[in-house]
Amino acid sequence: MMRASLLLVALLRPSPACRLSATPDAYSHVIHELRTALRSPSKWPPLSAGRQRVVKGCDAARGSSMVIVRPPALHLPVDGRKRRRPRVPPSNAAFPALASALFELEAQIQSCATLARGCLLPRATGGSSCCCVNLNVEYTPHVNAGGAAPRTASMLVTLGSFSGGELVVEGEAYDVRYHPLAYDGWRQLHWTAPFQGERISLVWYTPRTETVEQRAAAIVGALRPPVRLQYRERTTDANVVAEVLGARSVYAGPRPHDPRWRDVSFAPRGHVVLDVGAHIGAFTVYALAHGAVRVDAFEPEPSNAQMFLRNLEGPIAEGTVELHQAAIAAHTKPTAPLLLAPTRSDGVANTWRHALEGLSHYSESSIEGTAASTRRVSVAVRPLFGEMGAITEKTTFVKMDCEGAELALLGQMSVGCWRNVRRLVFEWSFTKERSMKAFSRVVEQLESDGFVVMYEGKHNWEAMDTWPWHMDALIFAARDDPQRQTL
């Protein structure tokens, strides 16, 4: 852990050069335990991969962060039945006294109106299940991964000897040094203002505990006719349903109030949509429910395509949806082999990682137990651009999730190839192309065609040469009328 000795000094003897405020008595126990913990820097974990993505400079050495769960760590899922204890992080065993002190402090804050305040929503009563301790971490604009338990919020407070370092929530800066703030870290865009000195932040929160299968069942159960969606149980269909049709779809666009660009709507209302990688139809259902006038969908995998036809039977009959059972690819061959993803190690059938040969996450050895006839299927192929391309003069919104095929497709771009497209959302397969230069070239090409390109790590990931994480990223691009390009 970096600069642990300086943090210890900051807690023991604050620097007169930094802004100070009186330390409330409620914090004395936590400060005492933090002093003790900081004397054992080897026990502090490095920043996780998920946190590195949203830390300034993406540098694992820039501070430290650890999660401590409420002792004893027993979660009750939404159905009220007891489940096995969640994994207790090593931090609990390393710092048991600090763990107790953190949740005692939360209880004191909640019981004292002069210590607690809310940001755009009330702080829920009752204790949190987790507390994250951040040491000298400057976060870039982001929302928390995952989701919160119902009727709960995050609460953050800072301590130490520093200047700056406000918590910025949806563009408004809050002084949180010994002034706790409640906010929704999963919905509200937030980040850390630049600071000098030694800054510690404590964040209490309760993550949701229902499984993705429970979430998918609830989402589908809440759909009302004529909207409907069937999915296959014990498959990754549930993941798609939860991501696309949840409370806020992953395709809903960047969060508002981001200082890096002006707010832009990615609602499909009024658009003619191209859905590349349509799967079982979740995004097409989402687009129609949000006002799309037409959807042209492409899905090459036969069983997914059959589910799509069943789910969109009505709109297909009405002529507002058309399914093309084909892949979109950069080459000119009329057909190509599609490599089917193997079942996951937990027995869940993988329905969303099928990829054109040469682009699969999986090697031949990973599917040795599968019959050769079921490992591959030959599928029709269409280009994205040009006279025979999937993008027509009427297309105004493009969504692409095609398991690596986008790498070569976007490499074929030329000025004007997007025709009348005004909104573009695509997953960039960093796990298949880790060069940040390759990604930056695509961003520059889109910008040269009038698009404003938006993604979580804008002006931050560019500091890296190579993508270091085992995850991909969703990219948004928008422009006004392509003839004016004034967005």
C-alpha cells in the first residue's frame, strides 16, 4: 500500500497547510482503529480491477481500497430465506476491531440528525451490510457496479488532512469531510474532486442479494401485453434480460451531468433501429417499448433466432420488425462458421457468447466434450456498410453486440459510411484486442465523421498502452443531423 506512513501522520498530526475542521467525537474510535490498521500496510489490498477502471490514471498503485462486511456477515435475500454466508473479505480477519468501529460509526451517524444529510434522496434507516475504505483514491465519473438492495442508499464521509477532495454528485460538489452524505451510488453519477494531502473516505452501502435469475423472472413477470418476452431457464438468457430490460437498461446511454460531454438522449423513440446481435429479442423489445418506429434485427445462431421469432411474433406480423438470420461481418464471403459457446462450469447454458470462427473466447480444447457437429454451424453473412450493407438510408440508430466482429467492422469505416445514423452503441471487445491505440483509432474515425464518443473511461483509459482487464466496454456515440454535425 502506498503512502501508508503519510496517512498515519495525517491522522496523528494534520498538516497546517491543509483545510481542517474539528473532529467530531463520534469519529474518535474509527480514527483510533485506522491508526492501528495503517501500521500494517502489507495487509491492505491493492485496488481491484473494477476500481482501477474508474480511478484517475487507472493505476493500481494510486492508493488502496478495501471492503469490510458487517460482522457477522449474514445476508437475507429478498425472499426472506437464509442463504449461505457470503465470502468474508480478508480485511475482516485482518482488522476485526476496525470492522466493528466502522459500523458503530454508521449507527451513530444515523442516530444524530446533525451529522447526517441526504443528497437528492433520504438515507434509508437500518444498517448497511458493507463499508468500503478508500485511501488516497481519486475516482473519475462513474456509477457503482451491480446494484443496491431495495430502499437503501450509499453514505460517504471523508477524514484526514487534505484540501479539495469534495464528493461530486451529478455535477454538484459536496464538502464531506466529517459531513456524511447520502446518495444513490448505483444511479447517480459521482466522482472525486482533485485533492492535495492525505484523504480517507468511508462508504457504507448494501448491495442487492437476489440472483440474476430472480431479477430476470421479476422483470419478465412485470411486462404487460402486448410486450412479452420468453427466455430459457438455466441459460445466460437471464443475464441478457436483466441487463437490457432492468430498471435502467445498459443501452440507456451515459448518465446525465457528466462534465466530459453534454447530456444526450439515447432513447430509441422515433428511430429506425439496426439491432446487430439480436439474441432472443430483448433489445428489440426494449427499443419498441421506448418508441422505435422500426427494428431490423440480425441474429445468426439458430436457437436464439427461433426465440426471437416467438418473442416478436406480433411486431413481425405488423411489419415493424424484421429478423435476418445472418451474422454481420467484415469479409465478403456469403457464409461463415459460427462457433457455439460451451456450457459454463456451473451448468448454465451459454447462449450469448457464440462468435464467428476466429473471434471466440473459447479454444477448441475448452469444448472437447462437445460433438463436432454441434460446435459449429454455418451461417449467412452480410456486410455492415455499402450498397448491400445492413445500414440503409433509413437507419438512424445502430446497436452492435457481436462478440468481436465489431473490431474488423469498425476498422472498415470511412467518412460517410454511417449514412444517416445519429446514435451508435457498441460493445468493444477489449478482451480480443487489447491495444489502446487500436481503440483510439476507432474513436478518432468516429469523431471525424461527426460523432461525439462517450464511454466510462474517456480521458482516463488513454493513459494505458494495453487494456489490462478481463472485461469489455460499452461505447456510445451520437451526432445531430449528419449533414450538419453540430452535436
